[in-house]
Amino acid sequence: MLFKNIKDQDFIRVYNCLLDNKSEYFLNQNEYYIYALLFVNRMMDGSIKVNIDLLNQMMPNKFTSKENLNKRKILETLQSLISKKVIKLENENDITSIKYYTLLELTVNDFLLMNNGLIDEKENESTNQVNQYKNFTKIPYHKFYDLDIRDFYIYSLTAKWKHGFKCSYETWKNILNLNDNKYAMKVINDAVDRGVIYKNIGDYIAEKRQDINTYYIHEISDDLKTIQSKKNEKIIPLPVSDDVAESDIEPEQEEDEEYYHETISAFKNPTRDPNQFPEVEHYLRYLIAKERKKKGISNTLDEKLIRAAEKRIKDLGGEENNIKVKINIKQAKIELAKMKSQLEEDEHKQQEINRIEMIKNAEGLFVTRDGKDIELKDIDDLLLTDSILMVKKDYRGNRFIDVVDEIPVRNIIEGIEDRTQSSNLPDDKKHIMLENLKEIIRKNRKEFIVEFDDYRRKYIKFINQTRKYDEEWIGDIFMAFGENNIENISLSSRIRKENNKKQNVVIPKNDQDGIDIVTLFQ
């Protein structure tokens, strides 16, 4: 599309469910960008005729600067959109086997999306509602071309809400798939600073808690601005204690000033109100400041908060002598432990996400060796003791997600499934099969396990061609049933099949010598 042909009234139809993180059709940042790219390239009849090479060239912003990796990410993202039924593949190609140059005919699944999956295409056509689109937000074409991938996503998430998007940094973190709340705050406030979206700062509500911020895609009128937003415009300085110079307050702390101001004020009790006491939340912030100081990452405001808190605790008689202080600090410690646990969980999730992306984007093969993930540039470096890392789809929480599958090379070669199984395959045969495995991976990285398993069965048959079915074979698989009960399940399978033949029982063709469980058909 030529930029000069874009009109102000041209828009991308973004169905509400696509940006609803509780919907099964919710799109992440990359999926949403490809959806928009496809939409702006629709033809008059609503169809989209493209291939991966063309999409790669048409992207205003790339996922990665590496050409082949970007194409791979486009393909994977398109596969995900088709899997979620957001986009329909109209031609007969199998999306998992297409080439980058294969022509694809696609359409947006309007009928499904406009009703969040509650109505199908045939039902919609029968009620003559084919062109009566509903439940969508209009996103101007020019926003797609003007903004980068993340900014476009943030803008669209906000545009969905006519009266403003009320959203905490925790929610932003989850939607944008970021590391932590602090980084989410940095990303969103940067978008606000650059005018991508506009922020109305939450006012303080009951129990001295601050309401969450509300975001808009347009400037906020004065009558809608909160007290905190108006205060922020006036740049009210933070009160400074006698022993801390005003110049000590660092510029990067401005976003946290309200947080510190409210907490320090609660401890210092400037109004001398006899009924005002610090709450659990204030003690929690005090403990967090101490943790930061312990790690050597505290700032001037942390130090100030700690001094104010410890002075008030002392004035109240200390933790040992004041039961209210003792209870609040105890509860604050419980809350802090929960926060640490959540942070560890979030960090683990992020590490897993990073690991998945690393494996997906790798040009070589990723393996685990000596407890570390390494990328093999040359497949000849693959060892028998390695575990191959692959990304697979796993059904969790009513949707498919990417997970890392670690497959020991030894298990692939020996045909075993877990630690309860073992084989009698000698080392020299293992190394022969390892070389064949490398060759198969070179030719077919995605489906190498299926292809190698077929080779392994044939090879085992070949090296045992002079042995009888009721003898132990090289490469047989043994399974432990308890400590002292080990059974040759390959031998049992062969004997069972031979006995069935004698009884004229038909055996399924796909059941070959190995560890398959035989199903009898009379």
C-alpha cells in the first residue's frame, strides 16, 4: 500500500476480544502486529493474498534485524493466528509445511470474532448479518505505520476503552509480558512522555491507598484530570528533612515521590494526630526499603523512609513493647515474603519465555550440556550425553502454550521413554546410530524424531536378523517394575505377537518389533 493513498478515515477493525486478556482470542504483541499487517493488505473482497517473503518486505517494523529469523517469526506468528481461528487459511496448503514463497489466501474470521466465538459463520449468514460488523474498535491505518510494534500495541490496548483504560502496572506487566512492575512503569511512562498515550494519575482513596492510573489516546481535559495529575503539573516538591539536602533527591525518583511522600508522612505524623498510626502497607514499604539498602541499591528516599520509620517505631515503644506495632510488622513480613515468592515466580516465567525465544530464533540446534543451554553451530558437535531442546505446544489453562521439551539423545537412540526403562544396546552401536541421527537432523530438524525412530527399528531388526523371536536381541528395552522386577518388554512384545499369529489373530501393521503395546483384533 502506498502511504499517499492512506486516508484519515481508513481504519483497522480490531475486535474487542483480540485485546481482552481473558478471551481465548487474545493476541500478544507480535500476533496483533501481524493481524494488523494482514488487515491493511486486504483486497476489495476481504481476502488477503500474501506469502511469508512478501509479509517480511511489507512490515514497517521487523521483529528482528536478521532476515531469516524474521521470516521464521512471521511464519510462527501466522501459524498461531490460524490456530487461534483469528485468521482463516482458505487454500489447501498445510501451514506447517509451506515455504516462504508459497502463496497463501487468508481472511479475517469476522463472524467468529465479532461475537467472541459465540456464533459461527453459517449461523451468521442465515441471519443475513454478514456485513453488519460489531464489537470492534477502529484503529487508524496511520497509527500502524507511525508507531513501532510495542507502541502500536499500547496505543490499541488503550484505544479500546472509550472512557479511558484503567490499568495498574502489574496488569501492564502481564499484558506486555515484561519482567517486573518497575520495568512496566518505565515502558508505560516512556510511552506517555512521547505522546503515544496520556495518563491520568490515580487519586488517593480510602485508607491512604492510591487509585490506579487511567490512560487515554487523547489529551485529558481539565475537568477530567485528577487531583494528583494537577499536582504533578504544578511539580510540588517533596518535603525534605533537616538532615537531607533538597539537591539529594535524584531526578529519576520523581515517579516514586508520591509513594515515598505518603509513607514518610504516615510515620512522621506531621499533624500530631493521636489517632494516626502507620498501617501494614507502610511497614511493608519500610521493610522493602531495608531490603534495598541491604542489597546496596537504596536511594536517598529509601534512607529517609527508613529513618522516619525507625524513629516512629522507637517513639511508639518499639516492636517488643507495642502490640500494634508488633502485629503490623509481623503482617508486613508475611506480605513481603509473598512478594518475594511472586517475584521469583515471575522471574522463572520470564526466564522460560526467554529460553523459548532463544530456542525458536536459533540458527543452530540448542542442547543442554552439563546443566547449561548451548547452541550447536555444527550438528557434528552433538554428544550422546546431550539433551536436545525443542519447543512444543502444550495445552494448559484452556489454551495451547509454548513449552520447552528436553529430550535426552541417549533416549532417542535407545528408544526408551524415561528412567524406568533401559536398553542393552552396546556403545559401538549407539555411536553408529548417533551419526545417523545427526544426518537426519540436518535434513529434517522439525520431524527428525519420527524419522529416526523408523530408522532405529529397521536397524535393530537388521543387526538381529540371525536371532529368533524368543531370544534376547541387541537393542531390547527393559522396564523396571519395582526394585527386583525387571522385564524385557521388547522380548515380551515379540513373543506375544508370535503367539497371536499362531492363533490367527490379525496384528495392526504399524505394530513392529519394539515396545509397542499390542491391541488384538479377532
